[in-house]
Amino acid sequence: MVTPTPSPATPTSAAPIQARDLIGDLLIREGLITQEQLDRALLEQRQSGTRLGFNLVSLGFVSETDLTRILARQYRVKAVDLSKVGEVDPKILRLVAGEVAVKHLVLPLRRVGRTLTVAMANPTDLSVIDDLKFITRYDIEPVVAGEYSLRKCVEKYYQAQDEKLTDLLRELDQQHIEVLEQEEEEISVTALQAQVQEAPVVRLINGILTDAVQKGASDIHIEPYEKEIRVRYRIDGALREVMRPPLKWKAALTSRVKILADLNIAERRLPQDGRIKMRIGNRVIDFRVSTVPVLFGEKIVLRILDKSNLQLDLEKFGMEAKAERDFMRAVFHPYGMILVTGPTGSGKTTTLYSAIQKINNEEVNIMTAEDPVEYNLRGINQVQVKAEIGLDFAACLRAFLRQDPNIIMVGEIRDLETAGIAIKAALTGHLVLSTVHTNDAASTVTRLVDMGIEPFNVASAINLITAQRLVRRICKNCSREATYGPEVLEVAGITPEEAREMTFYKGAGCESCGGSGYRGRQGLYEVMPMSPTIRRMVLQGASATDIKEQAAREGMLTLRMDGLVKVKEGITTLEEVLKETSD
């Protein structure tokens, strides 16, 4: 991609241009057109409604280069020659919807920091600039471009985007897709039902589900707005827009998904949850469906649960050697508590599944309480939490203790009651695994104490705490060496001497990674075993900072330190580590 570089226009005439001057008069004064040509173009403008400049160029009376130069002087902004601009980055194009680009005749060209450069036929239209600023959430730098070229470019880029929908529908004829476990139901909204069963709607939903699975997405977002529908996939933790289906299909698309998930299509005022089970090719995929009423319809999010992609081999998680040894020692301990902490979507549940798979055999009774149960694991008794009927985590735990368990997994410790029962179970000969939402391993200890758990119980029960994050892996297909400025290195805590010994990498972006430069994700792990010293510090009420410093002295890698190891190994980028970790 060639980055467009707008350059300021320079006057070729000494005559000053005033803001009130009309473009036709300016062109005559510059000797670029005659009065007869201007009259002809004005007549064309009245008949067609198009701009004067566009008509002058299309009639061949003036070159677009000359016209743009004059417009730049008139509007006092930079000019850009779109004929010399290379391909615009699709990620930049997606910042402005096709409908907006066509309506206002604008084309996003590049982004630098918080500034988005946009080519406009009328760069003084403040209402359009304000709209773009609101839509994109960036500061807008308008540059003037010839309307003739601008129309061609808008048509070229945004028509190509719309053709993705057609291409996807065409490819569907070669896919084998089958909905499993769908119950037939009578739909009272007959008109909507008829629309839902139309072939294009059915094929489009099937195509979206298939395409998302094939691209390795974890979630599908279908979002209705006032004048458009947007479909996005979450791939490697980042959302990417993939298409904008026709607005007239909005109700039908929503209802088609709700029918597949066995939801009530007539209820549009309340959130609903359901599941879809489909066979795509030779793979059986579960989709967890959530609908929420929004301003212009219902937003749908489908979580893709593909068991064939579930990685439960701890040895392949990428833990450093000492961290992995500490973690495995705790997993094979017959009693006590293991806690995994991190934000939503950081892979905590996968880590817990992997841990219990290591000790899953016919000699132990493993019971889990989950909200929701994401994957069905053979030989493990999994309970779906249903808080609306009183079956919360605490109720599950109380029931488990009467079920002769060896190992208990609790999806999340959210309150004092759940924490108290889990601690009691860990102290009475059970291995308990759970998650907590904290920033790092050390602050998990203080969070439990703040909940109301006595420090001596926390110190006695916990064997190990793991904090984790997920960062995107550099695409191996387009990995290139990269350099960073001293400011970035300083923020990362890398000295100039260390930087000279390191080789940094980034993905340039290719077809394999969808232009993102990343493909797949890698875990960062902060594994803190409860050593005798740390147990004493907990009993004495030490702060999270003091506990973290002691753990580091004992050999624990913090999340930032583990991230820098992955950077040195060329697994991820410095930007990813800085985004996901703190000092």
C-alpha cells in the first residue's frame, strides 16, 4: 500500500484568492476556462444537480489537477491527487461506512495517531467533518480532492466492499451445513416467518457462521443501526468488520438466528439466551447466542465453541520452565486452592480445564460449577449455574460437598459466601480451582481479605495463584524486523544496552493474517506459589505490592517480564505486551 501524502497547493498566480470568490470566477481569472465554458457547465449543473467542478472536468474544460490546485487555494487546505495515491488500507476504509462515504462524498486515506486524513470535495463543510469525527472517534484532517476522481474512488472501494457479500453467498453452495438439535415450532408472526425462510437470508446466516468458524473467530457480532447493519468477528481478541448486509434484511436476520437458537422471535423487548448446534463440514460446532434489545433492533452476539480448537495441553501454553513446574506441582497437590485471575476473555477457563484434565481419571470425582458450561468434558460432572432459581455458585458448592468430591472447580468467586465455602473445602482435604477478577496474582490475596476472609484462612488454603493475559502472536508468514524509539523502550523498561542485544519483530500484514500482522494468541503468565515467606506476609497483612516484590525475589516472572521474554523470542510485539500488562 502506498501511503497518500497530501501536499499543500502553491499558488501559481500572484492574485490573492478570497474566501468569497466563486470557483468559476477564479478559474476564468486564472485563464483556465472561458466564460462560454463556465456557462455550459452551469447549465449542466442546473440540469443534473452535480457540482460545478465535476461538470467542468467531465466536459473536458479543465484538468482535475488544475481544479484541485485552485480549490486548495480557495479553501486554504492541502490538496491530494487521488490518481497518484496507491491502494488505501482496508482497515482505514472500514472507519467510514459506505453509505456515509457516498452520501457526503468523502474518502478516508490514512490515520496517524488520533488524526484521520479524509479527502473531501468540500473540505469546509463543518457538519460533515463533525459527523465523521463522531462516527470514527478520530480528529479529522480534511484535504481537498477533485470530485471526479473522488467519486470514482468511492465507487471503487466501497462497491468492492459490498461485493464481499455476493462472494460469500456464492461460496456457500460448496459448503455442507446442517443444523443439529433444532426443534420445530409454530411462529405466530407469519409475515416475518415467510421472510426468514427466504433463501438469501438462510444462506447468509449459514455463510456468516461458516465463514467465522473457518477464520478462527471466537465471537460473531450482528449489530443493527439506524441506516445499516454491521457484522463483525472477534479474531485473536480484536473485532474486525467483515460485511454490511442490506438494511431491509435486519428483522429477518435477527429472527433467523433466534429460530436456530430456539428463542422467541416475537419477543423483542427483553434479552434472550440460547444455543445453536451445527455440523459444518465434518466438525460439530456449538454457538452460544445472546440477544439484547438496542435502539434500532436487537444486537446478537454468538460465542463460537469449537471443541476441536480447544487446547488443553498445558505443556503447549507457553509457560516458562519455572512457572510451569510451580503450576504443575500445585495441580498434583491433593488439597488446597489454585486461583486463576485475569480479565474476561484472557483464557482463565481454558487454564482450569487443562489443569483438571491433567488429574482426570477414574479414581477421582471431579465436579464443576460453571456459568455457563462452555465445553462438555468427558468424565467430569459439570453443573450449569442458574441464579434465577437459586442455583448460584455458593449453592452448587454446598451441594458438591455432599457428593464425595476429590476436586472442585468453581467458575468464579464473586462474593464472601462463595469464597468462604471454597476456602473451607480447600482446608478440609479437597483440591479447589477457581477464578477471581484482579489485576495480578498478589492483589488476589488482598481481594479475598477485603471480601472478609480471615488472613490465616487465605494463607493456609491457597497453594498457588496464576495471573494471565492473552496477546496476539506475530504472523509467521509476514514477520519482519522492527525498531522502536527510546520513549517506547523506556516505557517497557528496556535499557538502550538491552535493546542493542534484542531483535524486535512485527507482522507486515498479509493475506494469511487478514492484513493485521497477527495470527493466533499466546498466553502471558504470572505464577505465584504461596511460599512460607509469602504466607507469613499474608498473616501480617502485607500489601499486594510487598507480596509481589517478594514473589519476584523468589523467581516469579511478572506479566510484564513474561511478556518481554515473548518479545525477545519473536512471539509477539512490544505493543501487545505494553497494551496488556503494567509495571
